[in-house]
Amino acid sequence: MKRKALALFSGGLDSILAVKLMLAQGIDVEAINFTSPFFMFKGGKGKSETEAVKAARELGIPIKVVDLGVDFLEMISKPKHGYGSGMNPCIDCRIYFLRKAREFMPESGADFVITGEVLGQRPMSQRRDALRLIDRESGLEGLLLRPLSARHFAPTIPEREGWVDREKLPAISGRSRKEQMQLADELDVKNYPCPTGGCLLTEPSFLSKIRDVFEHAGQLDPRDFHLLLVGRHFRLGPETKVIIGRNEGENLAMEQAIRPGDTILQWLDGGSPLGMVTGIATTDLLETAARILLRYTKAGTGAQCTIRTTIDGKESRLKVVHEYAETDVEKFRV
């Protein structure tokens, strides 16, 4: 009977190699890839597919892409096993992903799950004790195979039952990637992305923005975190924020993200970035947002300016004086 593995798949070298090792042993493989506002992929904005989708196509395997929602955000806000160097709850993330994969196993017809994890490669989630914890709490103990480091661990059910030949699997460990690159040559893996962290939860420049959303969101919403990738962010009040676009692409992204109740601001007397106010929008708060917006235009200091405000399709005009210096703006910046 032919066996099937479900692969946690990022499209990076390690996950590609794990899949190739299974395919080489005649195991069918299906990939599952998780996306969220915090995960970046090489290739940048505007791409129609992630590295994972591209890599799965090149490997000739099906892939299921799962967009993570509010329950994922709730886990990040209160991780059972704590954070790493930033707001990255790496152990809880792995447990979460593997539980999701376990739920998908009956639908995919998979007999076991594989990952590209390497013993000792990541300091928080790939220590031996952390990996054992992840096995237990994911509910996949015995059915979770890490092909790249397989011979560093006790045999899993796929190995004990002879579905997978353990002797043909590597025993890679540590942070060096030389062995993976050598294995890539042996398995004829040519095109793979350079290794990167790829998680905004570890990026110092984003941490204040992420914390700001968690601290002020009455109800967690993935949209609020997606918007962190766009524009300059300013906190005007506990329930009010303004985002100022930095270029045409960001202005377009903001327009596409508008929801009922959001207010759009634009200076009518000259070229202007887009301003987007989310949350409560009183006249006083809109005037503050407009003054911040004018700081990123060519309006003269002291000039009275006309700002167009649009909310739920209804336009109005707001007259404000351009009087904010950089220090005035900075006290609102997230």
C-alpha cells in the first residue's frame, strides 16, 4: 500500500529537501502552507504566488494554502510557551501549525506529517526538548517525521512500519547549512530561496506597530496587521489611528483595504499621499490626522489647506492650517 505524507511547507530549502527525500522513497506528498500578515516571502509585494506555491509546482505536488485568522492572532497575543527575542512565540506557532495539519490529514488522506525542521538550527523551537514538547502537544507524537534530522531521533511510526527507510535519511543538526546545500546538489535541487527569518514578529522595526495593534484592538482583526506593511502609522487615540501612504503603491493598497467606517483624507491643493483613519473619527481627531498628512505634502508652513474627507462614499471638506513641525508629528508615530 502506497503511503502519503502531509508536508508543512514554506518553500524554503529545508522544506523542499524534506519533500524530495520522501518522493525519492516513493511516498506521495501533499504540502500545506500557512499565510498570515506576519509571514514574508521572497519576491515581495504584488506577486501572484508565494515561494511555497512556486516550489510545490516545481516539485509536482499539490499544495493547500491556509490563511490564518483570529484564533492565530489570539495565540500570538497570549502564547503558552512565551516569546523569543521579539513577539515570536515559535514553540506555540509550531504546535498550532501541526495541530492544523493533523486536522487536515483525513481530508488529504495522509498517513503522517513531515517538516523541514533541523535539530539545533533555531534556538527556541528546534532544541531537542522543544521538539519533544511540540510532538506531544501537537497530538502527532509518532506520526511526525523530520527527515533532515531523522537519525537524531527515535524512529517514528513511518520508520518502524517500514513506510520510510530510515537508513536513507540524513542526520543533519546545527546552524550551519553546508549539509543542506550538499544534499540539494545530490537531490538536484537547483532553485531555492536564500535563507531568511521571514517573520515580522522578530523584526525590531515592526514590534512597536504590532504591540500597538494588540494593545488597542477591541477585537482582533487580521486586516489591522496586514496594514502594518503599508505606510507610516500614527496613534491619535485609544481607538483611532491614521496611516499615511508613502507612494502610489501604498495609496492603492490602502484604498483596497478600506472598510465601512474608515475615513480617507487627501489634500486638494496639490499632490498628496493618501491618509486613512481607522476607528473613531471625531472632527478633532480628523483635524489632527489632516495636520499629520500635510507634513508629507509640499504645503507651505502656515498655509490654510483644504482636505477632502471621504467616509462610506460621502465626501466633505475640512479646513486646517499646516502648522505641524516634525517634532509635533513624531509624538503620534507608532
